[in-house]
Amino acid sequence: MCGIVGYLGTKEAFPILIKGLHRLEYRGYDSAGVALVDKDGNLNVYKTKGKVANLEEYCKDKDISGTVGIAHTRWATHGEPSDKNAHPHYSQSKNIALIHNGIIENYLTLKTFLISKGYEFKSETDTEVLVQLIEYMMQEHKLGLYDAVYQALSQVTGAYAIGVIERNNPNVLITARIASPLIVGVGEGEFLLGSDASPIIEYTKNVIYPEDRQVIKIERGKEIEIRSLDNEKLIKPEIKQIQLSLDDIEKGGFDHFMLKEIFEQPKSLNLCMNGRLQREQKEIILRGIQDYGERFAKARRILITACGTSWHAGLIGKYLFETLCRIPVEVEVASEFRYRNPVIYSDDVLIAISQSGETADTLAAMELAKKQGAFIYGICNVVGSSVARLTDSGTYTHAGPEIGVASTKAFTTQVCVLAMTALALAKRMKTISEEDYHRIVGELCNIETKINKILDQTEKVKDISKIFTYARNFLYLGRGFNYPVAMEGALKLKEISYIHAEGYPAAEMKHGPIALIDEEMPIVVVAPHYKMYNKILSNVQEVKARKGRIIAIVTEGDVEIRKQADYVIEIPETEECLSPLLTVIPLQLLSYYIAIAKGRDVDQPRNLAKSVTVE
Ligand code: M6R
């Protein structure tokens, strides 16, 4: 939540900061702001409620200059979205400005202390406390900015990535992090900060990924200085290369990132399987299972934890591991898992799934399980993210950057990794026959082509979507492997169209939700042709008898459900355990086009942010 950008170099910082904010806007869009030290030595802050476009409008007639600056796009935690709560925040004397992503947990204690020392606060944020504390450290202990930030952070508990600049010293930019993402770009005579690499890649591919509890001094014409908050030791910066191109973070001709990412799924699945799926031999080679297969095979249980869409992928993981490997699996949303004192055995394997690798609840759940001795396996998209760093082993999904707030390609690549892991493990444990193994792996090779076939029906889905913009509620039904897909379809619809939707196991409908059904109610039934087909057909008939309007996702050539449904979208035949990779695609398209027809901002839906780095 919240995006931070910083620049120190020879160019005018303002356009670079604004471009960076646009690229990070998926992280929050309640307010935006910039602070720069200009050529006359003034530290100017410009900030306003709303999106980055509002900030641009607000700044358009102003004479803004400076070659050092910081910028912020906010997802509100402490204090409502407003001009005064927007970042950057000034210190009392207006000599320092600060941006912050995260939460200062002990801000009330610090605020009381600072008020007793005569500090006045202009905002309701936790962030303003930090900038005031830095100023207090400078004045009270006669420290320079770097030392003052260091001392202030030693008193702070919580999570943060910050950027700090000072009026009197336009040659210095300070940054630091704990549990919030931060990347420092090191270019030719210039340095950049970003919550991810997107504001940086246009200028340099050389970056430093600061570790937790590091405070970094960036100074014009000097080497970067890094100190650990634990022991004041100087740390040698390790420069790495970003594996990302500009194309990856642009819309590429699509109206929205979400649509681009839906259409990218064949390619991202290909990248996900690349080097892991041997197409000719119909084999899966996964490093995690090669190296740690024994640990999995001896596991008492597999625990899966995640949030949102990643949790839905985890629910499919349960079906995969239990069906193919015969290992008991428990799946739980991370926010519940971390606080309910779960029973964790040292011979458990915990799989944490996260697109961003920065979701606070997922990280806390991992830490808890790690402390209790479980083996931690991560499935995540962002290379070098906190999830990746906390694991004992894991598999990257390699979906490429996902910018639309609604997860699409992250979901299918997560399911793909889970399927590959379960298949490789099942082979190793001999819980699957050679014949079944090769047949399913062979089918995985065909998935990209089959997704393309579904994408060819986009116009049809678009037409169906237009009919249902009136709806205030939707019910999504599925069974077995496709019950989590029903939940995912419902989540996609509600988060971008603001239509209430529920995903239900189809047979549970009779135990309550059936009361909702009338001639107005759209019901999306995920009903491909597998062993539960006749059961779900009965559920469809129950809906029809109550005049519900049925949109059915069926296997090509379906006869029976077609007779009952009002609208039918076909998916190609595939193995049941892989079917979520196909059935979810029409549901993504349906939610996208309903949201578009309702005039919603699909890439930046209200109240949401891409990565939830606060609990
Ligand atoms: O980055 P993560 O996968 O950990 O994020 C988890 C959820 O916040 C995320 O999936 C969220 O539910 C999406 N907006 C769903 O589209």
C-alpha cells in the first residue's frame, strides 16, 4: 500500500517523480504529493487529495524545479484521504520532508512525547510523527540528517519504507526500510528510489535491494552508504540487475492493464512452465521438489496460507495435493492463521502464496510457522520480495509484473505452479501411475493453446456482460476443483464492478443461498464435464425451477446444461485437475466487461490497492 519514489541526480526531478508515481499508482490512489529542494534552496511540498492526475493538474501552473525530490501515492491507513494527510509531510520547521509506506505502530507514544516538547501536528497520520522525531533528533542531539534518521528509526516500531530530504542539504537523500518494499536504482550520476522497479527501469538497470532494518545515505558524487539498525555496522552495497523491460509495465495497446494481463495468460503460463516442463518427455523438473521432495514426502501435513486471489489458488492446491499426492492439506487465509494460535508441527510444510510477496498477513503467517519449525515453501511472483526471502525454498511464478489491482495472470500461474509441484511430488512419492502422470503433464503442455481458444470468445462474453449490468447480486457456483474458481469469479466481479457476489459450492446452495434466487438473479455455474457433472446438472435444474438466470461455463459439446442455461460459454476439454486454468478465464472476462459497462475504473477500483502491506 502506498508507493514511494525518490530522485537525486542532474536532471529535473519533477517529471521523473510524476512518471514514477503513475507507475506506482496501483499501490494506492487516495492522494499524491511531491517534495523538492529547488535551486534557491527552498524545500517545497505540493500535494493533493485524489489521483496523480489531480496532482499534475494542481502543479501545472507552478514553477517547480529541483534535482532532488521525493514523491508519494497514498492508500490511507491513519487519517482519511485528504490534502493535509497526503505525503510528503514537513517537519515543524519545514526543513525536512518525508514520505512513508507502512505503519508506525508506536506513533501515539511518540506523538505524546513530541507534543510535550512543543511540536504541533498538522495531519492525522502516523508518518508526521516520524518526520518530527527526526527533526527533534537533529535539534536536540545536534545530529546531521543521516544520523538523526538512524536514531529516530531506532525508536520506531512498525513497518516502513521511507524517503527523506532536507532543505539545507540538497545533495542528500536518505532512505530506509523494514517490511515494506524498497529498491534503490544506481544510475550514471543519479539515484532513484521506488517501491518497486517500475519508476527506475527507464533510467538504470542497476539496483540495490535494501534488507530490512537498513538505513541508506545517498549523496551526490559519493558511494552509497548503508548502515544496519541492529549494530551500526557499515554494509557494502550489492548491485544487482533488474530483469524487467518497459514493455512489461506498459499497457501495450490494451485499454487497461487488467485486460492486457488476461490476454497475457498464455504467455505468462509459458514463462511459468519454461525450463520446468519438458514437453517432449512429458516430464516436470522442479528445483524445489528435486531438492526438498523428501521433506514434502515426509510431511505430516501441508498447510497453505495466502490472502484473496492467492488464497483461492491455495484452495485449488488442496485438491491437487490431496488428489495426486495423498498428503492431507489445510488451507487458511493468512490473517486468521496468524492470530488463532494454530497447531503447527515441525514436520509440516507450509506453502505461502503471494503475487506481490509483500502481503503483511501472509508474511506474518510464514514467520509464525517458521518459528514453530515448519518447512516454508513460497510461491510468489516478485523476485527478491519479502516472501521470497523468508522461505526455505520455493518456486517463482514468473508471470511478469501484474499491475491491474484485480489479479488474473497471477492466479493462473499460481495454480500452474501448484499443479507442477503436486505432479512432480506425486511422481516422486509414486502416488500417481506413470500413465496418469504423463497424460496430465502432456495436457499441461496444451493449456496455452486452449486458453487462446477461450480468449477468442471475448466478443461473446462482452455481449453477455452487457445484459447483466443491472444486477445488484450474483451467485457463482462450482464443485470440486471448480468451487474455488467460483469464489475467484465472485471476488473478481465485486472488486472491480462493486456488484455483490458470492462464490458457493453448488450443492450448498440448498442450505441457504437458494432463497436469493428469483428471475432477476444471475447465477454463474462453473460446470465442465467431469465426474460431478450430473450432480451440478441437478443444481442447475434447481436454479432454473426458481427462474434464476444462468450463465454456464461448460465443456465444448455440452448437451444437458446447455438446455437449462440462458447463456453458455464453452471451454475446451482438459484434465479435471487442470480445469481451473481454463474455467477462470471467462469469469475474468465477464467481470472485466461488466465493470467496463458500468463505467468503473477497473485498474484502480475504489478503496483497494494492489499489495496489502498493512494488516
Ligand atoms: O500479493 P498477494 O497475492 O499476496 O495479494 C493477495 C490479495 O491481496 C490479492 O490477491 C487481492 O485479493 C486481489 N486484489 C484480488 O484480485
